[in-house]
Amino acid sequence: MLRVRCMAVIGLVLLVFVVGCSSSSGDLPDLATVSGTVTLGGQPLSGASVLFESASGQGAAGTTNESGRYELYFSGETKGAEIGVNRVRITTVLNFPTPPDYKDPIPARYNESSELTVTVQAGANTHDFALDP
């Protein structure tokens, strides 16, 4: 009896895991892969968060490496951003709590008051951002 209960519990856990972690292509908007490089003042910007937000409010994000390269992920391991016009926000990734006197080295026109927009097209997209301090 105990063995049957254990098998039932294991089966239920596996079912919840598979259903909860899977998504059908019908759940996702039309996506395209996006990667590129971010520089600030001509130098690669390491450890920056790159966020694309589509007109429908869907977001995709990535973080720059030491060379300033990023790749966007829509959800979990699903790469890409929604096809169409996207607003771009680039911010410094910080450990919390943020010091009270902290000033982001990336100007507001690239993050909370972003002026950056790009059009994501079907297929592979490369969007490089050369930010002025």
C-alpha cells in the first residue's frame, strides 16, 4: 500500500512539473532572436541589463557579458523578443540594497526615460547600442 502511494505521489509531482514547465507555441507571440553589443563612451558595457518591451507589453531581457554582448530571452530558456517595434531600456545591474547616493552611470534617456526603439524582424536580429555618457 505504501509503495502504491509513493508511486502515485511521484506520478502527480511529475505531472505537475511537466504541465507547469511546458508551453505550447500557441501561448507565445511571434518571436525572433535578438543579440548585439552595448558600449558606453566607446567601451564595452559589462553587467548591464537590456530589456525590450513590445507595443503589446511583452518583455524580453538579457545581460551583457564582459565584452558588452547580450542575447535576449523571452521566457525561461525561450530565446527572442516579440516581432515588431520594441522600446529598449538599458540599466546597470546592481546588488540590493542600492546605496542611497547611487547614480546610474547609464543616462536616464537609455533606461527609465528611454528614447531607444528598434524593430525586431523575423529571423536573426543584431541590435548594437553605442551609448553616450
